[in-house]
Amino acid sequence: MLIYGGYISEKAEYMKDILALNLETNQWEILYHHGGDKEPEGRSNFAMVEHKGSLLIFGGTNGSKTLNDMWMFDLASKTWTIIENK
């Protein structure tokens, strides 16, 4: 199971990390830790799907505005690519 983003109320912070939970061992792994040169801004309430070894995320909110962008995360190279930004 893969998890991206979300909101931590104690820190008032929108996250950018990607975590993986191994459902057989119940062990978490950090696949991506924020801080790269090219990455989407932290968000919640977005759509995400896995497709051919990549995660696609669309939209959501950063707390002050509704986002209308699409990003792709390559699970093999662990890099982000912006697909569309309106």
C-alpha cells in the first residue's frame, strides 16, 4: 500500500513524502522524502493512481488554494515529473 501527502495538524504542515506499507510484514518504508529540486507542493484531498510503475497525483488543496496540477512519480528512479500545471 502506498501513501502520499496528507496533513499533520500538530505541525500545520502538508506533507510531500511517499510511504509504502508491506501488508505481509506490517513494515513501513519511506520511498521518497521531500526536499528534491522538482516536486509537487504538499497537499491533501487529491486523487492518486498507480499506472505502469508510476504514481499519478492530481489536484487537492494546500490549505489556501485548490490545486489543479498533475504530477508523475517514477517508482524505479524515485523522481517527479510535472505533467500539467494550470
